[in-house]
Amino acid sequence: MDSDGTHDTRGTHANPVPRPAGPREGLAVPPMPQAPPGTPPRPDGSAFLTWLRAPRPQTAPGVWRFGHRPRPEEEPELLPARQLISGALIAFLVGWLLWSLLWNGYLGGWWLLPLYAMIPDSWAQPHSFGAVVVVYAYYVLIALTIMVGVGRLGRWGELWRRYGPPAWRRTERVDRRPPAPDEDPAEWPQLRAAGATDAAERLAAEARAGLMRDVDQARIARAWQGVRNGRHSLAAFTGAVLSEGAAACLHPSGARDLPTRQARHDLLTGQVRLGTTADDPRNPYAYRGTGLALGPDLLGTSLLAVGPAGSGKTGSVVRPLAESLCLHALAGRAAVVVVGAAGAGLGPAGAYDVVVRIGHPDSVHDLDLYGGTTDPDEAAAVLAEALVGDLADPHPGGDGRRATTVLAQLLGPFRAVHGHFPSVPELRQLLDGAPGPLAALRKALQESGQESLLRELDARERQMGHPGDIGGVLADRVALLDRPAFAGFFDTSPTARPFSPQALDHPVRVRIDLPERGHADASRMLARLVLAQFTAGVAAREDRSLFACLILDDATGTVTPQAVRGIQRLRSANAGAVLTLRTLDDVPRPLRGPLLGATGCRVALSGLTPWDGQDFAEVWGKEWTEARDVTDRQIIAETPAGKAVHMLRRVITGKAPTARAVTVRQVERERWSASELAHAVPPGHAVLSLTDVKGEHAPPLLVDLRR
């Protein structure tokens, strides 16, 4: 058994992914590190075992679970440091004064009466040892009583906990005792319970020897899940583990890790850490100071990040998420497509199985213009969304249904004659109404007796003479791809094997580099094409146990009504999309609200404009909060003595005597106002809200993306 079933090429698609079953030629498999991420290398598996056995309590959405220590829901009432220290000092002085008064007899001898009652007459002799002991013991008792009283009054215990040795060693004591075998994840108790004891022993030995790391553990756990679901036999799984150990069930690329890692990952929970929730009063107390992490359970509701250039969209959000999903793909859990400009820093080529470099002559892989489908109507709908989806009604080209009809009238007859869809130059000629290609297509249809398709072609020719025909608009858009830089791309011949989202039922890692430099309009059109193909492809998958995610580094010009509807359907297909924008002005005004509503995770980075902040403030809504109104009223003295005291106080403090009145009331205010989002988010920070696939959500949180 070489995989868990989700890795094997089924061969049921017309255009499968052009990837080899083993390591690619000329690209060596990176050596397997000897320790999990973030730990120094050790000759044994102690670092891996420590990582595996670390506590991961159940937490609220978005909290980094690795080693997390839960906090109370409500913030305890803490006195200000100045008030606490001054109160403790005053209490000490009061206690010292009281003891001095008692010791020197200024308060009389009444406090010695209990002492006289306790001493027997035989001890009344001078210098009696018993009398001395009792007297000094009584003094100590009185001193301790005074100390306890003033200590409670001055909150010495809180001062000790806040600034004493308990605050110096605030680290949690970790239980170093190994867990019981039936609770130790390193011993694979689930395999032992199912009777695969030999496989569990082999994996435990590999872990102790330092031959296993986080990707291996996640990949084999995924394979075991396939056994429990009945897709594979226990004997095949056990045989693979006994023969290859931690290297069993490898990804088709043969890789067991990424060449490099920049983010902190925890594959046991599926999370990647993006930053630390700021210790800010606007954040709920339970979130303050905790790590902020995302995983497939949150990305399944899709994510939208908005921020200007340089705010950290790519480096702080997109790159860690792409890296995490590539690790999930190596573990057989996910399929990921990352789309961005060439040189955007989306990870090295060695971290991907397929790298499509559109417009680059050295690109090994190609992109399927029609999404791998053989249905002309489906291909026409996806291609129409890419070509004219950004054109707004009532523009002649804004009706996607008319564009779909025009394309279907040409794609169907062409495929019936040639067995494949037209190439970019051929499609441009047909849309332009060139007489030669249309006449040749008509002749071929007549010879083959395709009367129904001949009527489609007749309808297309009749529409060409109308002033509002959309064919000219489509031809102009296709002309953006009919350029010398793209001459070797979008091959539709039967021998071509380009990448298409139809292959997303495999754990494939894909990066698509768009030629934004010099071909900005073509890049936006191709981004719309990939988004449309992705939303259509994941909805048609038979096996949805594999999480599929599309990461679009710059979604400018790609948000259309059809795209928003497609994003809304991703959650039910176990898929999600990550979109980034420099500003919401890149989205048509009628689509901004639906886009924010379709994405469950929303990120507003620093440098946002007030207009963008207003849209986020509206979607985040309002909450009830406690408002305090403080009023200072001047005190008017009625007597000469009072006036003298007030005058003396004014001379000393420089202020008139006032009486402060505090009014507390409940008001409804915005969680984050547009002004706060535009001016109160520090550089390197972001405000984000999260929703997981189960419907649980986290309120808007201020997060430091640099920690």
C-alpha cells in the first residue's frame, strides 16, 4: 500500500494533472529534518515526542491550541499599580504607628489585661523564665494580628502575587511523566485497539528513534482514517507500515516535507499561527495574549483580506496559509491552488507539484482554458465568466447569459467536428465572424449530418449582424490571450495535458504565476477563469473528504456576481477561497456587502481607508457596552472656615475643590468604527473576525501579525 487512496490517480478525467508518480526529474527530494518545526535537532525522537504530547485543549475559534493555557472569560478587577502600591504602603505605616502607640503605652495598658489574666502568681517573680516567654509570645501575637489586619486592608497578598516571586516564575509546570500507553499518541493506541499492534510498534519505534516528524504522523493518521472509513483494507495498511515505517503512504511527489518553512505549524490540529492577539481592551479578555491561528475548519468559510500595498497581505497572511495547505497536501488532507503574480513570494517551486508560469517560455505545465470539461455548455459558462464577468450591466457585454449562449453556439459545433475545443486563435476567428473558419465549420457539420448543431451555427451567424451582438466584445477579450507571449499556452489539442481544477480530488499542490507585468488585463481575466473553474470543479467532486482551497493573492477585477455565488457554495463542498484586495474600491459597490457576507473570515489590515473601514464596521455590527459619564461639580463653601480650607486647597493643588459624579449606562456601539480601523490599527497589525464551518465565530480581534 503506497497511499491512503486519496493520493492515487484515478484516471477518470479527460485531462489529468501532468505530474509524475515519484520525484520530479531534476528536483531532488528535500532531506527529512530530524526534528519538528521550531525545535533544535536531536539524535533521538525526544523533540518530536515532546511536540506530539504537548497539551492542545479545546478553545474558541482562532486560538493557537498548541500549549495553550485557557484564560477566564471575564477580566478580573485589578487595582491600578499606583493605587495598589500606595495603599499597601499606607497600610504598613498605619500598622507601624499602631504598634508604636501600643508599645510606648500611649494607648494605655488595657491591651495587656489578657496577658495578666494568663500569667499565674508563681510567675510574677522578676526575671521569671516562664513570664518572659509568655510576655514575648503575647507581643508577637499582637504584632501578627496587626500585620494580618493591615495586610488585608492594604492588599499585600495581591501585591505579592503581582510583583513577587509568583510573578517571576509565571511559566506553567509541565508534567514530565510519560502518559499511559493507552493515552499516548506516540504509541498509536487507535491502531492497537484495532488489532494492528505490529504496525503501532513499528511507528512508535520510528518516533523514538527520531525518524518521524509532523508530516509523517499526519499522513499516516490520514491513511488510517481511510482504513476506518472502509476505503482500504487493514492488511494493506499494516503491510505498508511494516515495510516502510514512517515513510509509508507517501505523497505521489515522494516528498515528506517542504524545502523550507517560515511559519509555525501544528499539523496535529491543522493550524498555522499568524500572530498574537494584542493585549488591548477592545479584545475579549479570553483572547488577549493568545496565539492567533487558522486551519481548514476556518478556511472552509473562505477568507477576505483587505489592506494597502505593504500592509502584509502576502507575507503575513497568504504565504503562511499557502505553506500550511501544502503541508496538508503532503499529508493527504488537502488540495491547494495558489494564484499570484510572478515573483510575489508565494513559496519556492519545490514546494509545489505543478507550477504554471503563464507567458514564461520555460514553463513545464499549461493551463486548461476550458477547465477540463467535455460539456460545451459548461465550458461556455466558465469561459464567459472569465471574459465578460467584470463588465457591468447595462453594458452590451455585461450579460453573462448572452455571452454563454454565444460561446456555446460555437464550442459545441467545433468540438463535434474536431473532437476538442478551439484554441485561442481559432476561437478569436470564430467570434470575429471570419468567413473562412465559419464556412469550414459549416461544411464539416453538413458532411457529418449534425443538423442540430448546424442550427446553432445558423443562429450565431444571424446574430452577428445585430448592432448589440456581444460576439465582438468576446473577440476583443480573447484577443488579450492571442498574444505572442502566450503562443505556447492554452493548448487544446488531444495530446496536451494541461492542469485543470478537475484534478482537485487529489492532494495536489499547484502554483499559477500570472503575467501581470505588461499583461494586467489578461492576468485579471485569467484570475477570473481560475476562480470560476475552481468553484465549478470542487462542486462536482465525488469525494469531498479532501479539503480544497484556492488562494488568490490579488483578487482585483475577479469579484463578480457569479463569483460571489460560487464562494457561497464552497462551504458545503468542503472547500474555501482566500482572496486579498488592496481596497474594496476594486469591487463594484453592489457586490461589496454580498462579498463580505459570503466570507466567514474577514481581515482588515493597517492602513485601511475610512471608506473601506465603513464597510467592515457595518458587517461587524454593534454590541452593547458599558459607558461611564463623569461629571465634576465645583463645591461651594458656605462657612468662613470652609472657604479658608477651599482656598488653601486651591493654593496647594492649583484646582478648585470639586465633587465627581459617575453615571453608568448601557449603550450600543460599533465593535470597530471606520475611524478606528483607519487610524487606530498600528503597522503590522490587523483586525480580523473568524467563523468556522460549524457556525462558531470569534468577534473582531486586534492581532499583531509580527509575533
